[in-house]
Amino acid sequence: MTTPSGPLFGLDTFGDVPEGADGALLSHGDAIRQVVEEAVLADRLGVDAIALGEHHRPEYAITSPETVLAGIATRTERITLASGVTVLSSDDPVRVFQRFATVDALSNGRAQVILGRGSFTESFPLFGYDLKDYDVLFEEKLELFAQLLDEKPVTWQGTTRPALDNADVFPKTDSGRLDTWVGVGGSPQSVVRTARHGLPLMIAIIGGDPQRFAPYLDLYRRAADQFGTTAHPVGIHSPGFVADTDEEAVETFWPRYRTMHDRIGALRGWGPIKRDQYEAEIEGGSLYIGSPETVARKIARTVGSLDVGRFDLIYTVGSIPAAARLHAVELYGTEVIPRVRALLAESAKTTVSA
């Protein structure tokens, strides 16, 4: 999805619990209210989208993105209100549709659901699902959700939930179709599945050279062509942080990133991250950390080289202080996005003249 002025630019968060002014961690309630204030500021500054992820872990406050988005809807006017992602595998497609259609009504058509299988698995035992059904759960539920998007009575049968016989689902959206994407982590099968359903694709690029994902964008477009569906402009999201200077951004982000990486790594068999690995990710990988100028130039390189229609910055990690997060949103909206747009426009002029 692009506008006449070019790609869209959003912000993503999982509702990480930040530090307050006294250095202590905020409560989950305060962390949720902090996200609402950040979204309100992003809306005022012209950021295109805010996406809230779903996690069921103590370091994250958001377990129900659509509930927080509903609150944001009543205080904002133009920003797209997305999940990032909704873990469809451990939820019910009908209820997901109903909740986001409700957010769509509250926001006058600004709701967007990004569906995914989830990189964390805590929601599966929490809601009574077996991880051995990981693949079939998402496959079947996405099939049902794709039918619900037509907003007509649905007849469906599968193995993961009771069958539906000419069931009509409410509320209907004013537009007649809920804006729905699929978020993937780089699995070719997931990319092809998204193309088969004709849905927009959001790729999570959280490490390594972003150019290594170019084949996945090409696969999505080729698969859509073979299925006879629409290949929408692809979106990507990656982590980062913006501060007044490169040094401030790098030093603020590092200890929180290390803690998060090593906590997750202990569960997945990763070794502890070293400072040189972190700096290499900033230099040539998928961490967008630095001053507005530094971050803008790196985003522009990625967006231009991959030819994507949307870039979302995951702007929170761990306990980054609430005040620093709010300032990062301000810098992203007032300085980073305008600079990226100017750099892309200049690059386009150079290409045409050449």
C-alpha cells in the first residue's frame, strides 16, 4: 500500500514495559497507557501507522492489541491502527474478525489486522492448543479468515474449530472488507500461502542484511501471478531506536537489547550476544539505531533497494525509559520520515535522469 507521495512509514511495539522517571519499571497498566500516548503523538505528527504486537510474557504489557487499539481509536484521527501480529493460530477467526471490525467502526475505517503464527509460543498452552498442531492451526484458521473477509454467510469445515453452516458474522465494516495482512518471518511456504490468499505481506526482518530477503519479495510476486491473485506492495518491519545523537541511541539501546536477546536466546539455544555483533547489526544489518540522519539514511537504503511499500520501525525494546521512547516517536515523525522521503525522491530523480 503506497500513497502518491511514496511508501508508508509506521511504528511497531510489543508494549515493552519501560522505566519511569525514577528508574523503576512501570506497571503493566502504565505501560499500556504509555503506548496510547505514543500513538496519539504519532498520529499528530503524521506517522502513517501504529502496530501493536501480541505477547503473553511479563516483559510485555499488550496481550490484546485490538483492545488497546480501540482506546487509541477514540483519541486519534488519521493513523492506521494495526496489530503486529495477531496470533491467529491460538485465537478464533470469527472473534478476531469481530473485534477488529469493531475497532474499524470506532476509528472510521482505520483498523488493520496483521495475522501471524507467532514467534513466541506462550499463547498455545495458555489457550489450550497443542504445539504439534502449529502448522495446521494457522493454515485452517487463515483459510476461514479469508472467507470471512468477503462479509457474506460462511460455510466452512476443518479440524481446529467447530464447522460453520451459512453463518453470518457481525459487525460488517463500512467499506465492506477489513484491511488484512499476513506477517511472516521469512518462511517461503508462508510467503506462498499469503500470495495464494491474495493478501498483503509484512516481513519481519530482525537481523542480518535486509537484502537477503529480496528473493522472498520476488517469490511473493511470482506466486501471486501464478495464483491469479493481487501482489500488493510489500511491507517490512525491523527494530531500531532514534535519539538526538548516534552515541546516545547506541548506548541507550544496547543494554536493553542484550538483555532481551539473551533472555530469548536462553530459550532457543542462542549464545549471549557480544558488543561487536550488536555494532555489526547497526552498521550492516537490520538494526536502525542512531540520530535522525543516520536512521533516515539506512531506512532509505533499505526501502529503495528492496522496493517496498511500507517500513515500520519497532521502536521499543525492553526497559528503554518512557521519556526516551516518546522522544524517539517525536524524532521519527518530525525528522526521520521527512528525510527518508526526501532521500527517496532525490534517488528517483537521479535514476530518471540517468
